[in-house]
Amino acid sequence: MNQLILVVEDDAIMQKMALKILRSRGFSCELAVTGREAVAKAAAMRPGVILMDLSLPEMNGWEATRALKADPALAGIPVVAVTAHAMVGDRESAIAAGCAECVTKPYELEELITVVERYIGPAQRQAKIA
């Protein structure tokens, strides 16, 4: 099982927080800052899960998710919407675009870990060689 996480986030503070939380738990992460970059990196890296901000420059998260789901080679990668949009209908719109579920920002550390582990399992820590 591929445990690489693609974090798609354009906000520098949220990028730093997500990467720090996930890497501190032993997960391998890559970052994309636009929807276009997310689609390109997903195609190149085939991550185990994608954490997709919905408000992105160039191509938003809804469009990027639809593009991923339209590609048979990428359609099986779970996409979790991560959004500050907590308005009525936003969760449904994310699911309709192809997201497996939706996490609302700001999120708790344990909530993010639980969601990631649901799709790729606990981090496989590398054994330290003495």
C-alpha cells in the first residue's frame, strides 16, 4: 500500500501545519500548491491519499478532484477535501466532485491522522540501522 500523502494547500501556514503533523507521525508527504500541480504530481507519484484544499489558485480543488476522478489511472486514489468552507452544501459539493470525505479547517491533529489512517493505514516507520 502506497503511504505517500499528497497535501494540496496554497496557504503557507496550513501547509506547514499539515506537513509537520503528518511527518511527525512518520508519514511521507509531498506538497502541491495549485490544482494543476496536484493533478500533475498525482499522475507522477500515485499517492496513497490526497488531502485537497478546495480553494486553490488556477484550478480549484473541485476541478482538480474531477480531473483526477476522470483519469482511470488516478480515479482510485482517495481524495479528502480539506476546507474552511463550512457552508451548507459544501460537503455535498465536495462529495459530488469525487471526494471520499470532507475535513473542515481548522482541524485537530488527531482528526487529520485518523482520516489519513482510514485510507492508508498507520505510518510504516523505517527501522533505524545502528
